[in-house]
Amino acid sequence: MNVVWRVGVAALLDAAYLVSYWWVMDLPWLSYGLLLGWLVGAVAARQWWLKSMQAPWQGVLLALSLVLPCLSWTMSRQAAPAGLSGPRHGVGQRVAMAFLLCLVLLASGSGLAERRVLGPAMAPVETTAVEALNRSLVLAAASYGSARLIDRGIALVSEAELTLPVIGGVAVKPGQFFKPLQDMAERYSDVMVVAMASIGIQRVLIELGHNASIAVLGSTVALILLISLMLPSVAWRLGRLARGALVLLVVARLMVPLAVTGVAVISDAVLEPRRIVAQQQLDTATAELQEADVEALEAEDSGLFDWMRELRDETTAMALDVRGFSDDMVDRFIQLLVVYLLETVLLPLGLLVALWWVVRTFTMPPMTNQTSIERHR
């Protein structure tokens, strides 16, 4: 395919790209094509910035890289790279880049980039992430309520005395075997508070990323790069600052919803069956303790005693039965602790750290010898 055909195809693709801005609100899937156009335009702008520009039309293509991404990228491949001895960035290149950054600043600050591109593209992921967080919050709140009810029921049961006539009418407190379970219920409820706080923080991060990341961080990146064009002596410092802001932008706008969605997928596949079984047994125990509590209020002399006798008909084996019940419930609490800690704290933090490292690695590469030379010029 010769150059004329390449330019023609690129022009047609750019025409479709520009029309997509008009129809994207009715056809949200077009936003993915717009995102691809942004990526191609950014690559084209970088290529023009690193090449020797001999003609005015090359500066125009640099300035309009995000408006005509395919054409700019196609023509940038034909241009010669900048010579090592000649001026690398002339006045024309700087003016064109400044115009391009002004376009980025305008698109970010006005909300056009969010409404027309990132908003429609991220809507399915954000919806899934918010639904997963809302579901986790409801489950954590219900589990917290169960733990508090068990703690309240055990506090009453553990003080109840039962006289065993077979050993001389000695009064014992078989409910004392519930003390480890009561301690675990208290700690479990504390962890549920942390889990609910973690879910709330993730929801706030998603809302902030949706409402403010492009307008604030995107505008900040463009503004810092504009200043670096006017102050070449500190351009390398400002460039690193801009890349750091870009990393924050990518993490806040893209990676947080993706991380929450990824945690939801892992949780549904691995953790949810364990949580359902453990929660069902916990709810059963909560119902039993509530029933015992109600019986104690209705018949103070016999309610708790009857409930404890129902655990085992023979009084000599009742203590062992109560202890077995307590140990089993402690095991269920531990399983739920593992599930909720992984789902609401450890997995989100782990995925965010991993994504932060990946984005930082690709957007802030280590300093090379050439960069060091430019830094000390």
C-alpha cells in the first residue's frame, strides 16, 4: 500500500473518529474507539516531538494529533528522526506542542473528556464495581449485626446457673464455655467495622475518580507540561512531576474500578461459597441464642435452663455439647474473618499496589544516560 492509500485510509478513519464524538452519547460503545484514537494520537504526538520537522504541515499534525490521530500517526512514520547534533526541539515544535496541550487542558477542564469518552467507556465497569461494593456492604452489616446479637445472647447465657441434682445439687454455669465464642464475636464485630469502612473508602474513591480525576489531574498534567515548555531549564523535573500526576490519574480513574471489579470476580468464584456456608451456620446460632434470650425474658426460672437442656438430654454430657457448639462457631467466625478480610481489605490493597506498580513502570521508566545528559544541560 503506497503513501497515498495510507493517507486516504487514515483520513477516513479520522472522519469516523470525529463523527463518533457526536454519536457517543447515543452509542456508548463508540467511546472505546475514541479511547483508541487518543492512544494513537498520543503516540503520534510523541513521534513528532522526537523527529526533525522540516515542513509547517508537520507542526500542524503535531498540534492536531488528538484531532486527527490516524493521519498524524501515518505521516509521522515518514518523517526523519531528529539529528543528535542539531536542535532537537525548535520553536515550531514547541508552539505546536503548546497548542496540543491547550486542547488537552480545555478538554479536561470543560468535562468533555469525561462526558464523551471516559464516562461512557467506564460506565459498565463502574456499575459492576458499585453493585459489588453495595452487596459487600449489606453482607458485612448483616454479619456485624449477627455478631452483636451473639455477643448479647452469650452475655446472658454465660451467667445462667444450672443445678445438677446428680452431683448433690451443685450449681454450675455451662454457659462459661461460650466465653471464647463471645471474645471472638467481639473481635469479629470490630473487623466488620473495618471492612465496612474499607468498602466506604472504595466507594468514595470511585466517586472521586468519576467526578474529579480528569478535571483535576488531567488539567494538572497538561498545565505542568505547558510550564515545562516555557521553562526548559527545569523541564526534566516538571516532566517527572507530570508523569507522577499521570500515574495518579490512571489509578484513580481506571484502576480503582477495575480492581474492585476484579475483587468481585475473585470473591464470587472462590470466597462466596465459603462465606455462604459459614454465614448460614452463624445465622442459625444467632436465631438459637435469640430464642433463648426471649425465653429467658418470658420465663426467668426455666427459659434458659430448658434451652441448654435441649442441647443434650443427659446433664453429664451437656458441658461437652456446649463446648463443641462454641468451638464450631469460633471456627465459623474465623472462616468469615478470612473471607471478609480478603474481600474488603487485602485483595483490594494488593491489586491496587500491583496496578500502581505496573502503571508507574510504564509511565515513569528509569532514567537513561541520554536523560541524564539532558538533565545537566
